[in-house]
Amino acid sequence: MSTDQRHRDVGAYALGVLDPADSFRFEEHLADCATCAVRLSEFAGVESALAAYAHPGGGIGVTLPEPPTAGLLDRLLDGVAAGRRRRGRRRLRLVAAAAALIIAGPVAALGLQARAGDDDGGGTVLRYAATDPASGVSASVALQERGWGSGVGLELARVEGPLTCELIAVGKGGEKQTVTTWAVPPGGYGMPGVEGHEEPLRTRGGSALRGNEIDRFEVRTLDGRRLVTIKA
């Protein structure tokens, strides 16, 4: 099955409706796909919410945006129940692993961990992540203090191009420093289903601000449009 199909399987996997063979293949794909890890973490609460409907009165006080088509809710609930019985704790471990992949990706991919004998590094790596509800852009930031300030790694997904962007560190006093800049091609980065553009952007830079001096990071276009804010 194609990589694009694997990207589309994340919702079915989160709800437990994939058969065992497809679940196994998706888990192999998930181990190397930060985009699917981001999407799986966003589905983490869906299974529990749907499971609540399986009990009498479980849907009281919850308003659906539109009435489901006939039989749709029953099929979803049956799938959730089957998935819960089949996987149990295994799925919880995989969701936790996916969440770890989201925030660890910038560290592993960008090499922010200090090398042995590096006097400028060796500090704790701080990790932050956010998804903007308006733009849909997802970002993960890894920060490690150095003698000159902070090394910063960025992983960015679901951003459409063409754009020219920058990562800005905003200090607690309001000061702003540009960490790095980059160009987004027309197909974008971390775009599920867009051939050749499924992988997220991974880049790095630095700031003179230290970790405890930073309030947040902002991904902006060079014309000032904010795509996502990552609280530090």
C-alpha cells in the first residue's frame, strides 16, 4: 500500500477499526513518520469520547456539529469497542510513543544534543509543541542552552507554500530575535497526500536569549502573518 494511504490510515488506526495486518503495517510506518505522529496525538482523545457514547446516557450534554448519518455512530462505536478489546494497553503505549516522536523529532534530527567534550553544550533539552487551530500548522521546538545563548531546533508540518518564513524567539520582556529563516516550496512541508511533500521541514538556528528568558516562539511569514505560536 502507498505511503499516501498510510497517512490516511491514521484516523482509522486511532479509532481501532483497522484489521490486525493493516494495524501492524501502519505501526511500522508510524515509527518513521513525524506527520502521522502529530496527527495520531490529535486523535488521542477521540476514542475516549466515542467510547462514552457506548454507555447509557453517555452522550448527554455533548452536542454534535451535525446529526450523523443512519448507522454511522453505531459502526464507529462497534469499531472502537473492538479495537479496545483487541489492543488494550498496546495502543496506549503507541500513542505515548507517537507523542514522544513529535517532541523528540527536532532533537534527534537536528543534533541539538551536545557532543562529548563540547563545553558549549550538555544542558537539558527543553521541548515544546503546538498546532494552530486557524492555520492548521504544527510545530515542535527543541531548545538547549549553550554558552552563547540557546540552540534551537524546529520541525514544522502542514504549511503550504510558496512562502518565506522565520522563527522568532520572543523574550519575557517583549524583545524579539530571529532564530532562522527559510522558504516553503509550492507543495509545502508535512502535507499528507501531497506527493513529494509529506515530510516536515527540519531546520535549526540560535538565539542570544537563554531558555528562562524566552516566553514563546512564533513562526511567521516575512510579511508578518503568524502561522503558529509555541509557548515556552
